[in-house]
Amino acid sequence: MTRHTETSLKKVANCRWIVPIGVNIHIVIYEQNTKNGRSTLKVDEKVYYSDTPKWSASEKFSIEKTTCEILTKKTSNELVYSLKVDNKPFEEFRNSQYKEFERWEVSFKQEGKFNIVLDKELNVFIDGRKVKTERDFTDRNAVASFEFGTHKGQLTSNQIEHRLTVDGETHPRFIDGLDGVHVLVGDTRHISL
């Protein structure tokens, strides 16, 4: 929430959701001026629409052919924003995606962030693209080794967990803010009026 203390006092609701769809991660940002209803919707930093001067309880859009909807509910003293994806509350949809795919976010100073995904068949995807892996199987683990750029990755899987190491360093799983990676979590955002 941003507040301006000038004579033209206005409040802007800033909502941000990290939406996993298949092997990709999308960032949805919705901003709305609560005084005049003008709003902006961005998906992956691209403006979906901007400066719409209307109040609406529902804003529909699509990501990768998946229907999304931002719902705005006004109570006596606040606005509550929530996201539905594929006609499910955001957290329910996100949790179903996390059951299908394991995710990691790896950052390098000069190269930026890479989203690494492991599916149930032990296929590895980097930023949505399937990469070639060499697989080794032991009595206890399955190991998928792969390269991207100048980096060497290894995903070790057993019946309980999956572990990613890149260039010898272990990386924690990406769980949309629950591990401290991102600040905003949950399917609703509140702004006081």
C-alpha cells in the first residue's frame, strides 16, 4: 500500500501473486487507485491493461490458457483482493501445482535467476524448457545430472525428498514465500480505507 500525504490524498492497492502453472512461474501484479478505481494489471512485467477507470468486483484474464480472476470485495473499512486460478482459490491451485512439480529458484550475480523444476517423471526444466539429463539409479536414490550455461546441476531424489545442488552448493526448495524467498504470501491482500 502506498500513501501520499499531499492535498490529493490517494491510496493505491498493490497486490502481487507468484503463480506456478505447469513448469513455469508467473508474477501477477495488480494495482488499483482506491479513490477513482483506475487499475493496472501486469503479468510477468508486461502490462495486460492499464488505467482502466472503473470499479469492478471481478477482473478476468488468462495466463498460458489458464483462466485467472482477481476479485475485489469491499467491506465497511477495507478492500480485500483475492485471486482465483482455474476457478480455484489461489492457495488451492498453488498447492495442487506443488504436488505435481518440485521447484527451486537459483540466482547468480551476473546471470540473474533461474527457475528449476522437477516433474514426477524426473524430467528437469529450466525456465520452462526441458533440459537433457544423465540419470543414475542406486538402491536409495535417483540422480539427474544436467548443465546450464557454465553451471552443473544435480537433482537427487529418494522416496521422501528431492535435493538440488548447483556447482556443489545445495539450494532450498521454492515454496512461494513460505521459506522466506518472497515477502507476500496467501491468496488475499487487504487495504484499509
